[in-house]
Amino acid sequence: MNIQVNYSNRIKRMIEQMQALGIDALIGTRMVSVTFTAGAFAPWRGAVIVTRDGYVGLINFMIDQERVKAESWLDEIIAYAPIPGMDMPDMVVYKIKELGLEKGVLGVELGHSPRGNTGYLTSTEYDLFKEGLPEATFVNALDVVDKAGYVKDPEEIVLMRQATAMADSAIEEVRKALCVGMTEAEAVGIGEMELRRLGSEYHWAVTGSTEAASGYRSCYHMCGTTQPTDKILQAGDNMIVDFHPTYRTFMSDLSHNYLLGKPSPEQQKLADAYLRAAETLVTNLKAGNTIGTVWHAVNDSLTKDGYIQYTVPFFGHGLGVLGHEWYPPIGNAEPYTEIVLEENVVEVGFLSITVPGVGGMRLECPIRVTSTGGEMLSATPLAMTVVDI
């Protein structure tokens, strides 16, 4: 797909955030910061450096150097090696000094996350930066990339649609293949093959790559992540699949629910309540609404239907380039509730309702915020698919 990303626009937005925080240079170590800035898949530990006067460079692991140089738009990509004097922190210190910013205000990325591979600065790296740059002032700068990447450019949304279309096709291939006697892993493997056929470059989720759950595994209490296993699908099982393709560093996150055979009355009741909550979520992802407004609307729907006690109490997360799978989450907690949704923000609508002895329903779907409500980037329906067995 011949789509040109406007990297200059990204950097301009980052510098605006840096200026607001009084930062001379950002040292970005999170995966989202490296990917967003460099525009290439750089899975090893690394750091981007962006200065207020427009310098942009990447410190990258030497074994990935030539590929990343070929795929990134950056002019300067500096290799590091995990040996004393040449490791990533050493090369960052060297570059900051070369830029004449050893006495400047340096933004770093300090924090924590439920995700295990986010790339926040480690305490050891922080100590090495402070030791190597004793006259610098360090400040936390998570807002720089989070806010710069909040609203998506038109070409970025096109790439996200492409990644989501791959997931749509994988979900359809699973539907056509599902039958009693298959294993969960076998079923979603068919979908994964379709993702690769269509050009997905990386199945990014840390939760077992593609996720799947059937029968009793679909209804673990408050469960929202399930790696596929060798459990055999049986008549009456509901089946959750959840795909995570990537296209040109942009991610998708799309799940769907199936029922093998005719649903029981309780399964149908659950599916109906799930659909009402999912539609409420999509409708309320509207420019001008706050995160708190969206959360309360979905919470009220689930409370009215009697399923709130079975539901994971947050209803979505941000989406973008690799690593950007959080800001802003749709939860009922500071500092997110007062964030105002803007047009062309993309959120993954999330629902996980798990009722012991009945089944589980999961929604993950990329949704573009518009002035009239949410626009699903996917063609996969929200409603559960009943598979004739």
C-alpha cells in the first residue's frame, strides 16, 4: 500500500509537547516512542533522541542495524553493543554531550504499566544517565509521545484500517472452519495463516499473540486474556477469538464471539446484554465526550441488564503504532476521566463479560471517534455468530 506517513508532522507535535514541558531533549525508551519516532519495527532495547531544535536520531541494537536503517526515515541511526562503553545508555550519554545538551533539561519516560514490555526507563539506566550527565536536569516526559500520537493523521487511519481488514478476514476464515473436535490452537491457527497471507508483519500482543478461549475457558472470572490451548471444541461451547495484526507498524486489535450450536437461554441472554453494551460503547465514542462520560454510559447499560458484577471494569484503550496500546484507557479513574475525545482519535472498545457456567463474551474493536459517534474500523459484526454444527 503506497501511503506516505507525515513524519515531520509527528515530530512537530512532539516538539510542541516538549516546549510545553520546558524540555530541551527527549530520551524516549518506550516501544511506542521508538516506533512513533523512527517509523520502523525496532524490537530490541533502544532509545530515540529528539531535541527542541529538530534533531531526531535513534540508538539501536547493532544486530538489527542495517534492516532498521533501510526501513526508517531517519538520517541518523547509531548502533550500540551490549558491552561496557558501547551499551545503549553509554551511546545516549555520548550523543547528548555531542549535541551540547549535557546541562540541559532532559525528558525521560518513567512509569509503570500492566504490560510487561512497554520500555519505561529502568532504574539502572536512569542511574547511568544521571552518572554520565551529572549537570543535566531530568524530568518525566510521558506526555510528549502520548499526546503527540493521540489524534491520528488521515494516512495513519488508512493504515489502521488495513491492519483491521486483515483481522476481519482472519475472523471470517475461522468462522468457515469452526467445528466440534478442533482444538482452540488449531482454529486460530487458520486465522493466523490468513493474517500472514494478507501481509501482517507481527502479531503484537503479549497475551499469547492470538488469543482464544472456549467453553469453561471463556468464563474465568474477570478474565480478558486467554492464550489458545489444545482444549477440544465441543457442542454448546462459546468461542472467543482475538487477533492482533500489524501493518507498517500500525496495530489492530479485533475479537469476535462464536457459539457452536444453538445457544441456551442463558447464553442468549448474555449475548443480548453484551450487544447492547457494545453498541452503547460505540455510540458514545463521540468527539466532545469525556472518557468518564463513555465509561458511565457503558456501566449503566451493564448495570441495567444485571451483568456489571461479571464485567471487567474498564471499557477500552488507545491504539496506534507498536507499543501504543494504552493511552487513554476508558476507565473510571484519574487522570483519564476528564480527557476529552477528539475527532480521529482511535480507541479499542473493550468488553469482557464472564459468567461462570454460562460463558464469556469479549469485545475488542478499533473505533474512530467522529463528531456523530464511533465508527468501527472493522467489518466484523458486534453480534455473536452462531455456527451451525
